[in-house]
Amino acid sequence: MVRTLLALLAALAAIIAAPAFAQAKPHDARAILGEIGRVTTPNGIDESKAITIGGIKQWITVRGRDKRNPILLVLHGGPAAPELFTRFIFEAPWTDFFTVVEWDQRGAGKTMAINDPARIAPTITVDRMTDDAIELIAYLRRAYHRQKIFLLGHSWGTILGMRVAERRPQWLYAYIGAGQIIDMRAGETIGYRWTLDKARADHNAEAVRELQGIAPYPNPDGSIPLDKIMVERKWSLHYGALGYGRDSYDYLDNAKWISPDYTDAEAKAIDAGSALSLPRLLPAMARTNFTHVHTFDCPVIMFVGRHDYTTPPEPVVQWMAKLQAPAKRLVWFENSAHMMFTDEPGKVLVALVEDALPLARPKP
């Protein structure tokens, strides 16, 4: 017995001393998380690369445990707020059922880091980025031999997603909107009122003063000035409109410093990309209004956070009630605000598998 125990201890010591083990230091979170998340299945795919889209290099990752699974392209929010740097938190189970494509859009994250900001700044427009998304889908269809894909837009990405679904419905098994923007001005009006009510109920004099200071919000002409939305977001975030039960975005923002997909320089590019993109895109975002669109030629699924006052549910619910589509589904996330991927990751997975995935199966 003693000899057996000593042999086991010696074997353990040899493993710990081995070069591969020694390289994985406890503080090297990126390397550890990267190895944990690496796809190792024989028919899997795990690619990270820059491809030419819209005349510039743009970064995509393609990950899935079975290449035969349908492609799910994620259009991140922001603007310029990639999902890629937080995907290690929630996305691994998705890859059991989908080949997941993350794309750092023009001016965002890793794409920002490999391009000259002065060159791309004039091209950061809703029209150009919609064309980028269509060009990327065409690439995915061609490179991976697919007729259709799933398209998942989150927050700002839902503006691109809706425009793509209108123009290329035949390429989509379904369009999935999460934190959908239907009528930006209406949503901002609802969110502002909710935030001000929260501040008053909380007897938060500072918040009430700052929020009243940006009234009327939005402006009477419907515009949403950058300085005003920054004040509104400061306090709506504080009261949990972004992450349910959270008063700060730090819990996700800090993830970029341990993300296996980013270096420190690329992580810094996230904030730089946001500063570059938001002023250029906000005027067009403020004018976003899909209430006149009543027909879609592809299935539509909406993921709605019950406590989302960043993109409030009311305009989405009203729009879905009138929508004519081959199939439509409204999925409520009762314990989510705007960030349902991390607020309720299990329920997001279930909804993707139960509500979306069957749409890719051949009809009998």
C-alpha cells in the first residue's frame, strides 16, 4: 500500500514538472481558458482569421463541434461592442448544436486593431455595415457550402440583422433578434421614464438632477445627442437595465482582460472602436424605425428580456403582434435585462435548440 501511494505521488510530481503543465501558470487565465474552449472533436472546426469584407480585413471566428451543424452568425451590439471577448462565458454549449461565427464588425475589437482608424472612420455607416454583413453571409455560404444560415442580432446588431433579413430572407433559416431595436425613439422614451422613476423611488438626488437635466429626452425632433444618451445609460445601467440585478458593466467589461480571444492591445481596441463608432452611427440609430415593416419572408424569433430597459420590450411585442412571417416566436427571459446571454445562458441555449434549430431540419 505504501509503495503504491509513493508511486502515485511520484507520478503526480512528474506530471506537475512536465513542460506542458509548467507553462500553464495559475495567472495565465487566457491560455487556460483557451485550452478549455478548444474544439477537439474529429469533425469539429475551430478557426480564427481575418478575411476581406467591404474592402478591409475583418476578423471572424468559426467554431463548432460538428461541421455538419447549421451556421449561426452573431451580429454583436454596441456599436463596436463585440460578443467575442465574452463568448467563453456562455457560448461553448452552443457549439454542440451550431457552427458559431463571431464577427468583429468594422471599427470593432480585433477588426479595429488591424485597420487604420483614419481610413475606416468615413466608412462606418449603417449602409456600409449592412453590406458588410451581406458580404460575410455570402462568404460563409460559399466557403462552408451552405444554402442558409441562422442570423442572430443583439442590440445594435439587430438593426443590421433586420436590414439583412429584409434584403436576403432566402439565405436565412431564421432571423433571431435579442434586445431588438424596433423604434429607437420610442424605446429611449420608455427607458428614460423608467430610469427617472427608479431614481425618484430611490431618492437619488444626483441621478434625478442629471436625468432631469437632459429633458426632453429624446429631443423634440427625435434626435438623441451623444451627451444625453451617455447620461441616460449611466443611470439606467445603475438600476439594472443592462445586466439584471447589476449596477455596473464591470463584471463583463473586465472579461476582456482574460478573454482567450484577445491580447491586451486588442482589448484596448474595444474602447477605441466604441469611441470611433458611436458618434458616427448614433444619428442613424436614432432614426431607426421598423414599425412600417409588417411582412418578413423568413421565420422570425425574438428574445426579450423582461427587465430590459436598454431596448425595452414594448415596441417589440407590438411589432410581433402585427408581423406576417412563415413562422414567428416571442421568447421571454423572465430573469434578464438586456444581456440575456449572460443573465440566463441556459435558457438562451434551450431557446436556440428548441425554437430555432428545428427550422433547419428538412420538412417531411
